[in-house]
Amino acid sequence: MRNLTGINDLVVRFANVNGTGSASANNMFAMSIFRMGIPMTAKNIFPSNIQGLPTWYEVRVSEKGYLGRREGVDVLVCVNPQSMKQDIASVKSGGYFVYDNTKNLHKDFIRDDINYIGIPMIGICMRLYQDPRQRQLFKNMIYVGALAALLDIELEVVKGIIADEFAKKPKLIEPNVQAMMEGVKYVQDNYSYPLHVRVERRDLVGDSIVIDGNTACGLGAVYAGATVAGWYPITPSTSLVEAFAKYANKYRLDPETGLKKVAIVQAEDELAAFGMVLGASWNGARAFTATSGPGVSLMNEFLGLAYFAEIPAVLVDVQRGGPSTGMPTRTQQSDLLLAAYASHGDTKHVLLLPSTPTECFNLMADAFDLAERLQTPVIVMTDLDLGMNDHLTAPLKWDDSRRYDRGKVYTAQDLDDLTAVGKQFGRYLDVDGDGIPYRTIPATHPTKGSFFTRGTSHDEYARYTEDGVKNAEVLNRLLKKWDTAKEITPKPEFYQTENKSNVGVIFFGTTTYAALEAMDLLREEEGITLDAMRATAFPFHSSVEEFIAAHDQVFVIEQNRDAQFRTLLINELEVNPKKLIKILNYDGMPITAEAIRRQIAGVLATV
Amino acid sequence: MPKNTIGYAKADYEGVISTLCAGCGHDSISGAIVQACYEMAIEPHRVAKLSGIGCSSKTPNYFLNNSHGFNSVHGRMPSVATGANMANRDLIYLGVSGDGDTASIGMGQFVHAIRRNLNMLYIVMNNGCYGLTKGQDSATADQGSVSKSGSVNPFEGIDLPGMALELGATFVARSFSGDKTQLVPLIKAALSHKGFALIDVMSPCVTFNNNAGSTKSYDYVRDHIEALAEIGFVPEKEEITVSYETGTTVDVELHDGSVVHLQKLADGWDPRDRQAAMRRLQAAKTEGEILTGLLYIDPNSKDLHEVIKSDSRPLNSLKEEDLCPGSAILDLINEDFR
């Protein structure tokens, strides 16, 4: 039998039982790799369940710095008999299956092309611990230790992580280290170690951090000065508002009075959550909510009101697998059309498309500026993979000289100045010719600037009108504002200074990791060089249309069934749909470079 | 033109001319709001007026022209009011809704605004029917009430004050659009109350629900009305100079020092007794009475801002230096993720 070999290029998958404390042990493993200076990415593949069902955690270690999911498991750590059959089947030929050999494996579970490494995890625990909960928790540390020995992870690094993990409960440090060392010792006594597939210290992560996108978005909202959040729990967005609450409650607390410079209200549903955002934004606060697809469906009516009445709002859609309730704990990019055109009538919304946690932080802060500048909802489109998984990413940065752009808001002085030159305030007057009118915040002036916000057809002075021409004028001005949005939203990122191919690739969001790796695979292994563009916002900047025009074929890579991003391109731009070729993945798992490479190479081979 | 103590004339509290039907109860309620705000010398721009959708929800356009208004979507005014209130705790929030807007499509939001004790006045202009869509029964229509077309409502009507009491509302009142002497002081008391104040106002629909057999017609309401007490409102700045016979009056002092003065009380009536209010409402229903007046008040209630411990300043007034932790803190946060 051949053994897999290689340094710093492997996938380790943990098969656990939900609710057994494995998450923190698995995380220690992943952070050990990171602290040895080796790029890694971690994916939590979890059930919609609190306790008992199978759950997996997958760590990809990549010397080359590839941070997308990779197909094939090199080392599988099996701590869950329920899923053992499929787990054994998932190991690459020549790979390793680490399991609990307290009891013998049934012969049906034996493959002759993989290596079996038995660690008597339960046996060791039964011998060392009396308390059932301890037996379960320390079992996790035993496999961490065994893996450390097998993969040549520096034990001092693991010990350091254990010390950090239990910094607030120092009594737990020593027992956890001991349990970990039991695993190390068993491997040392019984196997030749390390394996041929292993890790080795590098200096490749620089000042990077490992953080999930929801935490980064929550921090972005704190830094952007959001003071009101209305929200309703839904996977996978819940932890975003929880992160916002954690940091806002910490850094906006007056220690003397116990009062907080934030108001977070758990709403009765997503409709109310968005209603709260609109009420607060209308009243001059920065407000936001976060949800997932089902929540956006419910918010449609309010999104239409916000668009038409021109009320700033920030909404994060952490997309999950649809349609309907779908796969709540799996990832997709399948809410694009829903979000872009949410609500009845001619309605469209600004979308921001972050691809890393760092960008989540930055675009979240930008979203508030853009929403207030454009006086319209801005929807930050992340997904479960970005939101809930830890990603290696550049450290978060804030420029202390940055001022919030509160947009066009008249002060009492402005209103008096208008009167002085014989002008009247019109809430929906296009004063500057950019389609963006001036607004007033309630209570600005005793006798000037009040207006009636409404979702009914209105004229420039916010008065109800059934004059069709007037209504069309408003709709046209909103289109002018849409054109302004194209200029002030983030520009796409191009990966070449000048085009080198007649074939291009477009991607966005978490597809970026796999797409960039696929470009390397195509170039290095197939000799195919492609031009690449990453979209960061909707509506599309003119350079998007130019990129498509400059290529005979453009692959559009995305994670949904209906090629929704491609539809947006066709719908909004003057492009030939035949040029746009779909590359899709919608199985709920993050798309892989290999899948992209296969599909693109396949299409190019048939031309 | 007479002016109030802050120099505003009554006209300064009016809105544009109503487009509702002549004789609509809602216009009387708008008039009562104007009068209450004028007499209380509220600065009009310190009021935010919000509504949902329907005939009633149009009315914020017909009063307080110098206030910002927000005509939101059907049944969703409470959430918009919640957000607005969170952004600036210093304004007065006046929500206007109807029986369709509140008791059907907006029931969820109504209930939760009560539950959170949001500091606002919530007026339901209750006519038992959907006026804008030409007279369908609403969820507050009484069982057995006859519509204009002659059909009899087979469903139990929802009693909003009864439900609000059950939910823990801290100010619950019912009134009648045709009884300004009761409605105006109730509005004043509600505006001074810190917390959620509900006034369910019987407001007959002259066009679709004012026929014989309807239990929301002018004639029916007048014939069946039963007031718990005569109500007076004494603003904080004025002293109570008239003395009343004890035993038949109750004075309730509100958080801002104003006093709600109730006289000719129904026997054994204390507006601070929630259970008594619930019993009295049930009894009135059995008797076929429409019970009006201040049903219940908790003068010491804690509003949502107090519960969640938000800053005493309006959140919408806070700037970068109040809100942004800055780059040095961010560097420390980064360290937690290495």
C-alpha cells in the first residue's frame, strides 16, 4: 500500500458528535497549525441540531496559502461511530484513519488501501477519569495529542493554546495538557511517527488573524457607529448580532452609570427587525440588522418602502442553502436575485460582496456610509462559509481620522439659509443633480423641514400625488441615483494589469478562494491563462461591462443553481448572454478549485 | 389669535385638510390630538407621528404639520416606532392605527410593543370595519354586529384594551370620538405617561358601519357607553386648586409630575388595579356596555430604554468619539484572534 506523503499540504477531517465539546478541541488543532506559521483554513460542517447528530470539522493545511476547501481527506479522525462507514469511505487512498480502538473494528470497516491508526481514547479515559463529562471532554484532548505526534505539531505550541484557551480557568490547564500528552504518549509507544504526511514550521502567516466573518461584520458595525440593531435569531446570522452586542456592550459602556451607547432589540420576527432599522435610520441613528434568506423574504415589503421613501438601512444577509427552509447549516450564494430586487414594483438595491472577514469588516463600515450617502438600503451579502467559519485573513485596520459620512442632511441652519434665499425645503428635490435629495432628521427645526415619509406616490415635497407624470419623475430620479451608486460603491478587483486572454472569469464572495486556486491549477497544470475579475458590489461599475466586452467568453463562477449572478449581469448590462458561461456549485459545501478547474477545462476542451 | 404658553396658536398644531368622509370619527380624534397638544404646549417638532395603512393611518397628515410623520406599511408601525424611539428617547412618539392595522395584520407588532413597554401613545381609531376597501368586517367587529349589506358577523370580536391589560400594558384607556371632554384629557395623560399608552377610540365609520344593527355606529355607541369616571389632567406646572370630596376621586401622579384627576368614580374603582380593570371590562361586556375612560395606569412603569440600560442621551446625537473604539483597541482585538 502506498502512503500519502507531503509536508504542509493536507486535509484533516474530524468526525464528531454534535454537543460533545469537540469544537474547542478541533479549534485548538487548527490554531496549532496557524501558530506554526502555516496557512490553514477550517470548515465546520454541522447539522441543524443541538446534540447527538454527526458533525464534521475540516482543516486544510496549505503551504501555498490556498484557503478554499479541498476535495479528499488525508487524515480522518473518527470519534463518531454513527458516521463511521461514510467517514472511512471519504479517506483518500493511502490516507490515514484515526479511530478509537477500545473496541475492535468490524471487518466491514476495513479497507485495504488506507492506514488504520487505533488510539484507545475511551480506554484511556475510563482508566484516568471517573466523571462521565470529564471522560468525554478529555477524550477530545487525547486525539489532539495523538494528532500532534502523528503530524509533528510542536507540543509547546499546543500547550500554549491550551493555556490561552483556559486563561480564565487556570485550574483546567494542567489536566488538559495531561490528557493531550496521553495521546502523544500512546502514539510514541505504539506507532512509528510522524506520518509521511505532516506539518513543518514556516513563516507564512505574517500578521494575519483567524476570525469568522460574522464577528468581523459585528465589529465593523461597532466601528461604523451603529447604535440601533433590531434582530431576530436565524442560522447562520445569529452570531453576527451577538458579536456586535459583545463588543458594543464592552466598548460603549459607561462604567459609572452602567448605561450603554447602543440599543439592541430582539424583535418578534424579521419584519419587525427591519422596521426597527427603518425607524431608527429615519430618526438619524445608524441602524442595522442581520439575517439569512428566509428573513430577507420576510423583509421584502419594508425593503420596498425603504427604497421608495429613501431611508438608509444596512442589512446583512448571511446566505444559507435554499430554497425555503432549505439547508440551514450549509452554504450557498443563492439570495442574489432575492436581495437585488427585493419587494414589488420597480425596486432594486445596492449589494456589497465581501470575500474575506477583513473585507466583511471594511465593507460593513462602508455600508453605513453608502446607505446614508445614497439614502437607500445597502445589503451586505455574505454566506455561511464566510460568516461562521474561521478564515485566515489580514488584520482588521481602522483609520482614526476617518469620519462617518452621514450623507445629505440639512441642519436647522441649512433650513434657515434656504429660507433666506427664498427657497423651500423639498425632501425629494434633486438639488445636486446626482439623484440624491436632502433629508431632515425629526426635531431639527421648530417650524421648518418637517415632511411626511410615505410609501405612497409622492412629489418632490413628499406630498401624496396621483399624478402619473410626477410619479414617473420620481422613479426616473431613483434611476439617476442608481447611476450615482455605480460610481461610489467599491470597484471590482482585477487580477491582471492588462488582459492577456480572450477568456475571462468572474467571481465574488467566498468563491474567490477556490477561483483563484483554480486559475493557478489551470495555468500550472493545463497551460491555460485566464483573465480574472472579482465583483465587490451591485450595481455594476462600468468596468464590469468593459471586462465582459473585452473577452470572447466569460466564465461566471457562483454557488447557486440558477446562475443568479450571471442573470444580474445580463439584466443590468448590455452583454451577449451567450458569452457568459455558468460554473456552478450548489451542494451546500464551499465550492472547490478542483470543481472549477474540471468544469472550465471541460468547456474549453470542447471549443 | 390666542396662543399657548410657548407662543403657538392652535393652528400651529393642525395639518392639511382631511380627505376622509364628512362626519368620520377619525377627524374628531385628529381634532382632539390637536387640542391636547396645544393645551399641553408641546413643541410640535418634538413629536414624531407614525402610522400604518388604512383610513386611520392617513390622519397623521391631518394634524401637527410641523412634526415629522411616517406612514409606514400595513400593521408595521409599532416596529418603526420602536426603532425611532431607540434612536432618540427625547421625542414624543404618537402612533395612530386602525382596527384592521392593529388587530389583524399588525397584531404581532402591537403585542410586542406593549410587551416592551415602548414609550409611546398608541391610538387605535376603531370602527370595526375596513373603510378603504369598502366596509369588510374587521377583527374588532362584535359578534352579531350587522354590516351595511345586512350580513351578521359570526366571529368573536377582539377587545384590544382587554388584551393589552392581559399583556401587561401600563396605560390602557378606551374612549369615543364623539366625547372630546373625555378624549382630550386622556390623550394628555397618555402623552405624559412613560411607557406604552393605549387609547382604543370608538370611531364610527359613517360610510360603511353606521347602520342599524352595527355595534360601532354613533347611535349604538352613544346608547351603550359607560364611563368609569370623569377625567381631568393637570400638567406638572399647575397646582391642583380645587378640592374634591374624598372617596369619589383619585389623583394619579405621573413620572413628570403631572396629575391625572379622576372624579365621579365608579364604585370601588382604582385605576391602578389591573385585576379590577380586567374584571370590570369582562362585566361590561356581559352587560353589553362599552366601558370608557382610563381603565388602568401604572404610574411607575419602566420603559424600554430603562430596561435595556441605553444611554441617557439620544443615541442619534452620538458622534465618532462616543461610538468608535479606535485603532488601538482594534489592535488588541486582533491579538485575540492569533
